[in-house]
Amino acid sequence: MMQTHSLQESITDIIRAISFAQEFSDRPVYNIKEDAIPLAGSQFTAYRRLHVLESYNLAKLGRNQFEIKTDVVSQPLHILKKILPSLIALKNAKRFGRYYTESDIIFARKNIPGQILTTLDYAAWDMTKYQTPSNLYIYVNDIDAASEFLKEESGFSEGSNGRVILLPLVGEFSNKIERVYLDCVSNGGRSSLDAIAIELQYDDQLTTRAHFPIEYVKKVQEENNRSSRYESTSA
């Protein structure tokens, strides 16, 4: 578990950074000098906010430009509060790989000690069969012990290309379906589509519902309908 003081500092930093990101109009790319610095009031504050966003995988910085993961930062305040634990867990994740193939996933699912919950790609696939999974995200009760098991006993290496991702326990896990849903919302990108698929199939088990672009919702609905028609004609 993360220490309370560290968690509170993380919450304060990310709320300030997201509030900053919400002030931008919806565009694919922004200019640091023309957009970020005038809004922040200084170059120092602009870069500080952008680096916090980048550390939470909510922004991508280039030399003079940056992108923002608008599908996440544009969520209403009550949703942002709900996904803060997911954002913090993902920020503190550790990635591992051995052969960098599906065999890494199979081994991890069977052998990593202290597993609490599989989330994101593989969990969403198990629940919805909507998108083929890519990376295995697992909450573990002791991330250091699980990391040591992979590195010292199983021949895995830690690095950015690993497909096995360990997450520290942050937040609530009483409603596991909702936690996977909130993790998908917080991860954005393709995970937003997984979140929509979960909401469409498990709406009665969710107490929180995020906001998504209507074109995303229609895409998932149409693909689910096509899949259902195919299964009906193949039966």
C-alpha cells in the first residue's frame, strides 16, 4: 500500500494538473510557448503541470509541442475523483518481460504471488470479448515481492516493453467489475472502448458512469451488433 502522505501529495498534484489541462480547447496538438505558458502564467508552472500529466500518461511532450489525453482529462469532476486511485496505481506500475510473447502472460497469470485482481486488457476481454488483449495488468498485495519473484526467480527483466504490468493496491476493490471499468476509463485510448463495452454489458453492476464521445459509443454498439449477428448466423 502507498503511504497516506505520499498518496495525498499525488492527489494534489494530479488535480492541479488536470484542472490545467481542462482549460485547453479540444485540439490534437498544442504549442508549449503559445498555449501552455500563457495559461499557466510562467514557463516553470507550465512545464511542471505538463510533466505531472506526462507522468500519469495523460500527456505526451515533444520539444515544443504536446498532446493531451482528452478522453480522460475531460471527464467531470466526480468521475475524476473516482479514477484518481486508478491513475495513481498506473503511474506507479512496474513492467516486466522475459520472452515478450504470450508465454510471458501465461506464466504470470499462473505464478505471480499475491494476485488481487487482473484489470484492463485481459480483464476486459474476459468480461466482454470485445477487444483482443495486449498487456496483462495485475494488482498484487506486495508489488516489491512480486517484482522480486519475476526478476530473481523467473528470469524477467523490468523495462518499458514488458507486457506484464504489476500495479500497487490503491483505492477500493469491493466492486471488482467497477474497478476494472474505472481503470479502463483512467487509461483512455483503446481502454475507453473497453470501458464502454463493460458499461453496455454490466450497467446494473456499476455505480459510476463516465462520459464518452458519442462516436465511441456508437462504434462499440455497432461492432457488438455485428459480432452478435455473426454468432447467430454461425450457430
